[in-house]
Amino acid sequence: MKNITITIDVEEDCPPMLTSTRGMEEGLPKLLDLFKKEEIKATFFVTGIMAEQYQNLIDKIPEEGHELGCHGYTHARFDRMETEEVRIALRQAGKVLRKFSKRLVSFRAPNLRFPAKYLKLLEDEGFLYDSSLAAYKPPFSQSIVKDKIVRIPATVTSSFLRLPPGLFVPLLKHLKAPVIFVHPWEFVDMSALPIRLDCKFNTGEKALQNLKILIRASKTENCLFLTLEERASLEKTEFLAR
Ligand SMILES: [Zn+2]
């Protein structure tokens, strides 16, 4: 059966271009509502800082049956950190996020950049799954099991989902098990802000409508909606059976 994983990187608005948090205040509640109405589960990769600032909202993630994952402590890039800084950031984020959910095993680095040499540190901090690779840009990564960490690449970038549905729905049908990723700020109208065009086009209601169309299209294909943890453990089982 085909499966799909929807992931949300929960952070300030369009980092590092903005520091506002309208996505947290307006976008995240809309996403939680949509997933509740559609009765689907998703994985939310949250930064430690946003979890500290928006405790009531972050509480809802595990409460409503979604997976809580880690997106670093701040949105600083891990590929620009020294080993010790990486360890501190992972530990700080883990400490905050485990107050919301004792089970915290999935990770995605900001900007989808996490050097392989740091995977051991993820393992040391209790993580099992990493979704910091991208399948849609070079080197077009595929899922891999490296040491204990299973790496599941994101396959569909968020701006792709803001194109007209007539374009993205047929393309999605060709993907066996897409890992979609979006951000709460995309569900707030960002069109008037001085940010890159690919960050702001079709943000707001249109983006929400598109996500709903994607969910409905996946349902008509009888897709299973898996969290990243569910998806990764499935891949690990298949990998070990090879
Ligand atoms: Zn991010």
C-alpha cells in the first residue's frame, strides 16, 4: 500500500529572513485543525525556542496524536557548528521537547543540513531517525540506515505544494512514499513581505487549500498517513530483511 508522511518544521517566520512568529500564532492552529478534521497524523519538528514560547500550542501536538520531533534549539545551521556546539544544541532542544513528549526520536536539521559526521551525536542524544536529507536536490539522497540512525529524506519541498494543484497532484501520484514538508508561516499571507519569491508566493489561504487538496488526493489513492517514526521503522525493517 502506498504511504505518505506529512512533516511540519515549526520555527519563526521564514528564518533567517524574518524574526516574527505569525506562523506560530496563526498558521500552526490552522494546521492542527485541518489534520483533526481530516483525521490524519503528522510529524512536527519543533525548535526548542518555539516550544518554550508557545507551550500551550506545542502541548496539542502529542495530545492530538501527532509525533513531536526536534528541529534544533534555535534555527541555527548545524553544518556551521563545531562538535561541542552541536552536542549542546541537541541536548538543550531535547531537554525542552521531552517535557511535552517523553518519546522524542525523530530529528530534522534547519535548512536540511546535517553533516553525516554528527549522526553519532544524534544517537547519543536518544534520536533514532533523521530527516535532514533532501531527495529533490543534489545529491538526490535516498533512505539509508547508517549505524543506528535511519535517514529518511524529505521528497517534496514546501514551495512545490503552493503551485497550482493541477501541477503537483499528478506528479505526486508518481512518488511511492512521499515525505512532504511545510512550515506554519506558509499558511499566513506573506506576499507583502520583503522575502524571497519562493518563500512568499501563494502563502496563506491558498497554501492551506492546496494542502487539503493533497490530503484528499492521497485519500482517494488509499494512502496510509504515517508519522516519520512509523515510516522510518518500516524502512528499517525492510532494510534488515534484504
Ligand atoms: Zn526550518
